[in-house]
Amino acid sequence: MSTPCPCGLGVPLAECCGRLHDGHALAATAEQLMRSRFSAFAVGDADYLLATWHPSTRPKRVAIDPADVWTHLEIVGRSGGGPFHTEGTVEFRAHYEAHGTPGVVRENSRFVREGGRWLYVDAV
């Protein structure tokens, strides 16, 4: 049985965000990049997070706490970010458990497309 993708689309990880994580595909939309970044947090792929972070705001490293379990993602809204746009925002709620305590990260993320690739910029 294949592992379901953490992004919540109901597709196996290898056929969904895993293709983006391993470089076999690029996100076609800002939402797809958002979903793949959530999945990267869930599977502990800090390299992917850094690779999809805009150079102007990218930290030197990303620390992922293995005690954090990312449980599910809710997309609340989006603006732009489609296949023919160069910028967009995705508002989301990322649910997790840290050391057994549930929590939610709420953010309206800003994305840009440069050189054909969507990149995370920051929260607005």
C-alpha cells in the first residue's frame, strides 16, 4: 500500500508532492507549491523547503522538529497564482501536533514565479 500524500488531495505521495520533492516535476500553481511545501514539512524534507524559497527571503537553514507531526492542510483562499500568473497568494491553515499538543499555523503566503518556477516569498 502506498503512503497518502500529506497535502490532503487523496493521492499517493509518490504520485503527488513526491514528484515535486524529487525534482521530477515543478509546481504548476502557487497552491500546488504550497501543498508540496506542507508535505515537505510533514516528511522532513528541509532541502526542498530551501530550494522553493525565494533567495531574497530564504533563511540559511530550516530546522524541522521531528516531534512535530503535521496532520492536515486546509486551503482557505487564493489569489492569482495560476498557470499564467507570475504572482499569487495562498491562505491556509496547517494543523500539527507538537509533543502531543495540537496547534494550527495560519498564514497568507505570497508566491512569485521566476524562470518558470514558483517560489515562496513570505507571509502577508
